[in-house]
Amino acid sequence: MKGKKRVFLGILSFSFVFFAVLLIAFVYSLNSGKTEFYRYFMIATAFFLLTVTVLVGIALAVSFYVILSRRSSKSAISFISSFVDLFYPIVLFASRVLRIKEEKIEQSYIAIKDFFFNKDLKRYEPKDILILAPHCIQYSGCKFKVTYDIDNCRKCGKCQINDLVNLKEKYGINVAVATGGTLARKIVKDLRPKVIIAIACERDLTSGMQDVKHIPVYGIINDRPNGPCFNTRVDVSEVENMVKKLLNGG
């Protein structure tokens, strides 16, 4: 987990240095302008770079404070979580320049968001907890679709829908299966959970965490032994451990 967090923060640090160097270059070039338009353009650009550099610097400082400190305020966690979302496109662009796989950035982003999630755990009622799983976790040859009603599961044991149904029955929480982002948003709108445990691939988790900003989301990356979007699996023990934490408040 620590290694994954370092990827995102490392690239964000690189971006900070990059913007700082650009800022110095633009400030230095202010005196070489031959026209007033050029001078004003350079001043505006330098101001923009200064703003971005300061914001990235603040984001880095607060990030390291939250990560290294044993106790962090709710406002600090909320602040840096918003900054991580804000600078995600910049980090993604920088990773492409550095030829780092996008999947690693997504994994690092999820690791950081989960870290902040654990830093601000609260106690929830079972009815307020939602486990949201992808449809590809169901056995592909199953005739009983659980997309709209997970209780259609016949508990044959060929996939882990059975395990998720058991968690639903054991703890009284909500469990739903979605085919994509549109249905996932509808499920969230209909059930109105106060916290979500989301299971998906890196890309879907990243986009989902950015879409749902008003509800805390804990992301669990699924296992794909048969390739993407086909008979995927999940560490059920991790899911259950997080359910217990949410029910007990930590």
C-alpha cells in the first residue's frame, strides 16, 4: 500500500518541480520581451504557473502531513482528498510523459483514497452500507441474472455472488450488482447509502470514486484470473473486514 501511494505522490512532486522550473523560466524571460503584448502574456502565464505550483505544493504538504501523522483532522482529509481528485488529470498526463502505465496511477490513486477513508472511519447502521459489485463477478454461464436483484442467486458456488449474498444476510447490509456506471449511479440514487464498498477494476473504481464525491467510497480492486470483465473474483475477507469496521466504527 505504501509503495502504491508513493507512485501518485512521486509524480505529483515531479509536477511541482516541473511547474516551478517553468515559472522561473517565464519570470526570467519577462525582461526579454520586445512588445507590451508579449510582456503581458508572459506575466499572465507566470501568474498561472505560480498558482498551480502553490496549489501542488500545498497538496503535497498536506498529503504528507495526513499520511505521516497518527491523527489527522477531518478537514485536512477532506481538503487533500479533493486536491487528489483535482490533480488526478495532471498526474495522469505526467505519467504518460514519463511512460508510466496508467494502471499503476489508478492503483496508486485508489490506495491513497482508501488510506484517507480509513483515516476517517465512522460507525454506520447496516442499512446505510452498500456493497457495489460488477456484473463480471457472476459466473458467465449462469442463467439467473442478479443485476437487478442479487437475491436471484441460487448459491451454486460457481462464483462469489454467493459470498456477497451471505454477507448481506449475515450483516443486514445492502448488496447490489451493476453492469456499468449508469446503473451504478441509479443504484446509489435509489438506495441512498451513506457509505459504499465498491468492487471493480482500476479504471471503473477511479471514475466511480470521482463521480461519487458526497459519499465515502472504499475501493477494492477485483482479481481477473480469466482476463478483464470475465468471471472476475474478489477477496471476500477484505470486504467482510471493512463491513465489520464500518459497523463498529473502526
